Amino acid sequence: MVFAPKSQPTAYQPSGVSVPGRQRRRYSVRLWSVRHSRLFELVYNTLAEVLLKLHPLWNLLGYHRIERPIVAIESAVKGFLFDCRMCGRCALSDTGMSCPMNCPKSLRNGPCGGVRANGHCEVEPEMPCVWVEAWNGSRQMKSGDNILKVQKPLDQSLRGSSAWLRATAERAAKDQAVKAPAP
Ligand code: SF4
């Protein structure tokens, strides 16, 4: 009969073996971003203006041609800061810089009825509810009351596309419509 050797306890304790600890760390950057929502509001508004100013250039190059590199940048930056899921229609500036797509139920208009007493999610108990965070983040923002706006249903065909470019093209079209002389 062969006995497998028993592992001996040692002084060495590998770091990061606590599951709750590991899960908490997963959310730490996104929570930090919400705590700095005012700063990110400022950064986003500036970026939106710059992208809009560059609209003639994007038009010249072709929005479809620049989509790929912009998606790569947007996904890397927002993925790191907000755990962005690239839904294609960004709500961050209306939701206290807390991405609603991180809600396991993908709720874009407020929390479900299952928020725990400690403000955590009922589906992922270690995760603070994205809507509790959204409310906290919105209270620091200048346009924080946008959180009261009703978000339209998400067009799933936009997934994986650039919300930055979409918002820019839509704003440019709106500006042009305002400037166009009435027939
Ligand atoms: S709302 Fe959409 S685009 Fe904005 S961070 Fe969340 S998944 Fe990304």
C-alpha cells in the first residue's frame, strides 16, 4: 500500500489566499474612481470637448476607420478605472462614475430590492452595490442630479463599440442641426 506524503505546515503563508480579500481587491480601483467622481467628471467633460473639436478630423479620417484604435484605448482606460464592459452607451456621468453594467442584473435605472443591509449586492455579497456607490459618487458631482434621469433601454447591438465616438458624433450632429438655417 502506498501512502501519499502529508504536506507539512510551514512558516510560509502565500499572500492573496483569502477569497473575500481577493474579491475586495477586485473592486478597489472602481471604488476609488467613484470616490473621485468629481475629478473624473471634470476629466470626462474636457475629453468630450476635445473630441468634439476634433470632429472635422474624425470625419475626414472616417469614424469607421478610427473606431478600432479608439475602442482599444477606451476599453483599456475605462476597463482599468471603472471595470467598463463596453456597452457602447456610457452612463458614467449620470451614475456617479459607477458603471451600472457591473450590476449582475445589468440594472441601469437604480438598484433592485435586494441590496443588503451593509450596502452590498445580493448576488455578489462581497461587492458593494453599484447603485449605492452610484448615489454616493453622484453627490460629489456638479451634474450629480443626472442620476434621477431615466436611462433608455440599452441597444445590445452597440456592445463593443466606442461610447466616446458615439457621443461625439451625436453632439456634432445636434450642433449642426441647430446651426442649419430653417427651410
Ligand atoms: S456604462 Fe457602458 S461604456 Fe460606460 S463604463 Fe459602463 S459598460 Fe462602459
